[in-house]
Amino acid sequence: MPPRTDLTTFHTHLLSSRRIMALCGAGLSAASGLPTFRGAGGTWRNYEATTLATPEAFEADPGLVWQFYSMRRHMALTAKPNVAHFALAELARRKGGDGGFRTLTQNVDGLSARANHPPETIDYLHGHLFDVKCSSQSCDYKVQDFRDPIIPEFAVPLAKRSLAQRAPGPEPDAPEGEDEQLVYDESAPLEPIPKERIPKCPKCNNLLRPGVVWFGEILDEDMLVSIDRWIDSGVDLCIVIGTSGNVIPAAGYAHQIRQSGGKVAIVDLDVNAGGWQGGKKAFDWVFEGDASKIVPELLRPLVGEITIPDDDDDAAAAVA
């Protein structure tokens, strides 16, 4: 049976679902102007982005890896949560308190937290851009650091919007009069950063690194056990948002839920472009398009009309 694309049957199942999971990827934050580093946009300065997200890359050139992550930190700090982030946060407030809703996100950009998503209802599978930790596996040093840049050598090159070549990703419409706003300039040359200039751990003097989970690294075991137990207790509906299905274990959760009798919907720009086994047939509903437009409509029966607050740093979503 082909997947459905109508809101009516989806809303009927949504309203009857006792336990709901959202599985989020880079497509959730794409409408906020952040690059997904997927497909044609998967490069940064002629580097495959995935090749920089490894312990081996950091060992070979920690300065280059820090420049890549400094760009991502800068863009995340200048971005704002979109309405889909706020819709998920509101659903978490309404159903998460009694264990009825849980979000698993592969995103490290911090936008869910800035949308005031209740922390007890969300798991950050791949860590946080704004965590900085020791590169030694035998050292437990970790700290949050929102400075931009962390050190002067990590400062990202900026240029006027009308002149800059932005990092890969969607180009948000510039508000009138903001063409001269300073934005990240990918065309500007980067100066190599000597290893001795990389910040050092105050506990053991090894290099500090971004506090994200890189390819080839193990996810937090306690978190994975908690997720497995939650799924084993039964999930009526899984909503996959903006993820390609290429990364384990995240990609396996949707299949696991469907095999156990739950229903699975996906929101993505092009489902067949991902790595989902069976393509669109792996889902009960397929909604292709911009997650920031589709997700609020999917969740409307439970969360109402979502509006983005004027100051997203301090206010929660206003719900009609």
C-alpha cells in the first residue's frame, strides 16, 4: 500500500496516539538558514563536510576542523528557531510531562533549546555545538562556551551580504534594507592555524575540541538505553523530520517503531533522495516540502496556532 499524503487520516491517528516520537535531522533547521551538508550542499570550501567530522580529521589538522565548526557555531548563533521548532516545543509541553512525547534530534545547533523545548523531553543524539571538551578520552573536562569566536584565530570571515558567498545551505530572504548586513564569506581565504594556538584543556593540557559526536564515535550509552526502553514501551506515532535515514542508530528507530505496530510519517524535501530502505514505502504518510511550513500543520490539532515570539531567547511560543 503506498503511503498517504493527506492531513485528515494523519490527524485522526495523531489525536488517537498515546505516545508520540519526533525524530529530527538537519532539514528541521534548514528554514532557519542553516546548511544541511546533505547532497549537493554537502561541501565546505571544497571539503566533504563529513570528512571533517571525524577524530582522524582533528588529529591531522585541528585548526581546519575548528575553523569548520567555528563557522557552524557562528551561523547557529545568528540563526533563529523557526515555527517547526516552536511547534515541537509546544507539543512537548502538552504531552511530554506524562511521557507521551519524546524528541530525538541529530541537530547540534541549539535551536530547539532556544525555542524553549523542555530539556527532559529531548535527546541530543550527536551532542552540542556549544559544548567544548577535552580531546583525550581519559579526561572528562567539558564546558559550555557561547563565545564567537572562542579565540581570535577562530573568527569567521565576514562580508556584506551583497558580496559574500555564504556557506552551503538555503539563502534566507534578506529583509529590506539588510543587503549590507555582514554574513559569513566562504570565498575569503583561511589562514592555517598552528597546533600550538588551539586552546588546551585546563585539566590535562591536551587540545580542546568541539563537543559533538563525530563519525566513528560512540553515542552516549545511558541515553541509548533510555531511548530503547521508551520505544519498547510502545510508540503509536513516529514523525521523522528532515533526516535522510543514512545515520545509525537514528535511522533504525523509525523502522523499529513501524515493525512494532506504530505508524511512521516523514517530512522532508525529497524522501527518495535519502537512504531509507524502500524509499517512500517505508512510511505510512509522506509530506514533502519545507518542514517549517508542514510540521505546524501536522501538529495543529494538538498545539493550536503557533506564533514565533518577538524575542525567541526568552519567550515561549504563543499559542492561540
